[in-house]
Amino acid sequence: MKTLGIYVQVPFCQTKCTYCNFHTGVVSTARFAPYVEAVCREIREHKAFYSTAGVTLPKELGAAVVDTVYIGGGTPSLLEPPHLQNILDTIRKSFAADFAEVTLEADPETIEAEKGNAWVQTGINRVSFGVQSFSDKELVAAGRMHRRADIYRAVPILREAGIRNISFDLIAGLPHQTRESWRQSLDELTALKPEHASIYLLEVDEGSRLGKELLQGGGRYSAGAVPSEDEMAEFYEMALETLRAAGYRHYEISNWAKPGFESKHNLKYWRREAYLGFGAGAHSFSGAQRWANVHDAAAYVSAVQSGRLPVEQHEKMTAERALEEELFLGLRQLDGIDVARIEREYGVSLAGRFEPLASAGLVKRDGNVVRLAPGRLSVSNEVFVELMK
Ligand code: SF4
């Protein structure tokens, strides 16, 4: 049975975190309903929209069963439960659906008992929390809306509502983070026993206020209190050790899970399985094509209202591009790359690519499997650059 993932993007937040490089905005709640209506129309009429936008869905996807849905953002937990119900019901009516995993991204301060119960009624069975840190000093400096106490308030609400699959995100490298405060965050995370954890390193780029400030050598947004790269690498190593000791399996560079709780939806991205994205800025992959909707939420809504799919990027897969993705995404997974399968499917020899990396100690070959070398996970980007040369 061919399966399909669906991603729904909700690009609204209550504030803009200093480190955030996503296309999200702070808007009046009056804009939520028209946005949800546009998303539902895009879902309902996706076939007609795709054919006018030059997107072809492979035949086998027409009969595919939607088994995972991921509602991300932004802060989708800001939407009212009837909005979420509407989105999920529209998916159920527009596709063959048998949901195994329905994830909602949520920020701790947005959780209330009534909402938690309503989410479970809609079919949401996994909540991914933007915890980021258990230190109020770090949360304040990062411009987050929640505080440590909100995390402790929110988790029991979700457990009581019946959510049996919770994921926490933490960020290594926030301003004011120290070895001690990071140890504290890791220990508090494991004590709360989420089924899944994602640990990200602070991204420094032009896309966020903090990133820009760091690149320009300024001191705003507590830029002067950002840990060094070496410290961040050490924090990542601490996470590896702490999560391993607490019984989590490290299955992707940034992701850990208790046995059986790996994110079914996100695995589709890393395994190059098909998913359709709906909403402003949402990305889709059919196996043969990748495309993405326009990021601007207002432009998205007005295009959908006028019956047009607002595609902003569109790429047809070439064999060369697909091979690059296989290598890049395969190395992100701790299970590594099945070299024999790729050589067979793409008619290439990979020995020339991997031998220099193995000699440099960046990857390890074990029979037919190539993985990032232990100790090189925190510098994976450097390995990817070498690999694509
Ligand atoms: S809540 Fe998340 S998406 Fe929204 S601004 Fe903060 S980091 Fe960005």
C-alpha cells in the first residue's frame, strides 16, 4: 500500500523569537479563519490546482493512503480547535485516510485543558513542543513567550487529555546558555519523559535578528552571550550521552526517540517518500517533483481565493539531484546509507565519493552501509559540503 504524508503550514506566531529564521508573522487572530478556509480549499481542490500549476501527481499517489499529518508552523496551537477539526476533516474527505500519526506543533503557553481535550477529539495524537530551554533567562533573551513553569503546567494537561506521544525541542546555543544550564535543561527534559526529543544547534544566518546581529558583530539580542561553536559542539555531545543513558535511540542527527516513537511523518522526508504540503510556504515532494507555495500568507490566501495555486518554487527531479538527496538525507540518519541499493538504483559507483571522506575520518563504512563517523555528527554540514564536491 502506497502511503502519503500531509504537512499543513500555519505561519502565525504571538511574537517573533530573536533566533527565528522561519517565514512567520504576528497577525490579528481575525486572519486565522480566512487562512484556514484557504488551506481547506487548497486541500479539497488540490488536483485541479496542481494541473493548472504544472504539477503532475504520479498515478500511484492518486490511490495512496494518508497515514501521517503534521500541522506545523509558526504556532498552530494558536488556532481554535474547530479550525484544526476543519483541516483534518477536509483531509479525511479529500484523500483515502488512515491516520497513524497526527502531530500538532504547540508552544507551552498556548496549552489549556479544554484545548488539549478538543485536540484529542479531532484525532491529534502527537504534540511537538517548542520547549527550547528550561532556563527562564535563556527564554527571555530568545524572545520566547513561555517560561519554565508553563512547560510543567502543559505536560500534565496533555497527558490527562490522552496524548501518549510528546516531543520536546531544545536549542543548543541560545544566549546565556552555559554548560550548567544546558545540563539542567537536558536533565529536566529526561525527567519529564517525553517519548521523543529534537535537539537543534542555533542557526546563525541573515534570516533571524540574532543571526544578523552575530554576523555583523553587534551586541543586540544578547548576541554577546551566545556560546562559542566549540561550546555548542560540547552541548551536542552532552545531549548524545544524556539521551542515550535515558533510553532514547538516536535515529537522525537532530532526533531521538523512545523505541517505536520515531516520527513517522518526518521519516518520510529523510527517506524521500511522498508528502503534500498545504498552506503558505508549504513544501511538497511527489517523487518526481518538488514544489513550494509562496511564503507570504496574505498572497497565499488571495491566490487560493482566486482559484490559483500560488507555487513559488518548482523543481523537476533529475537523477543527479535525486542521488545528491539520497546521500545527504541518508547520512542524516544514524542507520546510514545502503550503498549497494543506491549503486544499483542509480547505476553509479560511490567508492570514489566515500573513500576520501573515510580516509579523513568523516564517515565510516561497515560492509554496505556508510554512516557519519561517531564524533563527527556535530560537524555534519562540513561532511555534506565535502560529499557534494
Ligand atoms: S514560535 Fe517558533 S516559528 Fe514562531 S517566531 Fe518563535 S521560533 Fe519562530
